[in-house]
Amino acid sequence: MSLIVAGRFDTFAEAQKAAKYLFAEGFAQEDVTLFFVNPPGQHHLRAGGGDRSVDPDSKKVYKGARMGLLLGATVGASMGAMLCTVFKLPLLITVIAASVGAYLGSLIGAMIRTHDSEHGPISSSMHQSGVLIAIHVTPDNQAEALAVLRKTKAKDIERANGRWQHGQWSNFDPLKKPSLPKKFAL
């Protein structure tokens, strides 16, 4: 595994400016690479597109649907029973009202749970979109690379152990949580 230091920029021009500073500091071109990290959900890592086979928040939706189903069925059955009693309607109305209430309750419960994301901002769980500059470093020159990234106002400066092949970070995973030590951050 190779030691890699990386930082994110909003534009290629900013990242290229940082690369020029790195080359001026003596880093070789085969030790510096720039690449764009797509926004979350657009990495096309799966055959059908997207990043994951299952949304991490989908388990919460089922809980919301179950809670809504129970609540909706109860309210629907109560309303149906009340209608049947007041208007002398057949008992089938209670069953229909309970079914409709359960259906609507499950939809509402699921929708409410989709808005309660516990994962917080995307940046906490995966790489943000932008131009990433990755530098293949050694323990002796990593401080110079970090200084250049700070000087050029790189965001999300990280240090990683990865595979560096043919002048690129070949096993970069955009879904992996970036290692952002506080002492490297701006």
C-alpha cells in the first residue's frame, strides 16, 4: 500500500494551480493526479447505475409504514364503525374503511420516515463531489504536500493508504468515508 494525501477543490483550475505548486516543490508528475468525484448516487458502481443496491435509510421506511398501517387501520375501522352505527350501513363499510385507512396510513408513515435522515450531511459518510487532487507521498515529503494543499485552500484534506499504479490512485472508493484527521484540516 502507498501513502496518499488528497484534497478536494471546486474547480479543475484550482486543482491545477495546486498541482503546479506541487511540481515546484519537487513532486514528480507521476505522483500527482487530478480526477473528478461525481455527486453521491452518480458513481455508476452498479450494473443498473447508482452506487448501492439498497438505500441505507430504507429500513426506517418500513418502520414508518408499519406504524402508519396500524394507526390508519385503527382510525379507519373506528370511522367505519361509527358510520355503520349512525347510518345503519352494512359491516362491510367498516372493513373497507379499515383497509383504506391502513393503506393511506402506511403511505403517510413511510413518507414521514423518508424525511428523517439519521446519516446527516453526505460529507460525513462519503467523498463530496469536486475535483480531487491525490498525491503519492512518502513519510518524508507528506508535510510538504499537506502544506501545499493548505496553501491552495483545498477542502477535505485526507490521508489514505491506497494502491498507486501508473500515476493514479487505482483503488479510490468514492463511497468510503474519507479519513479527515483534524490536524490535516484547514
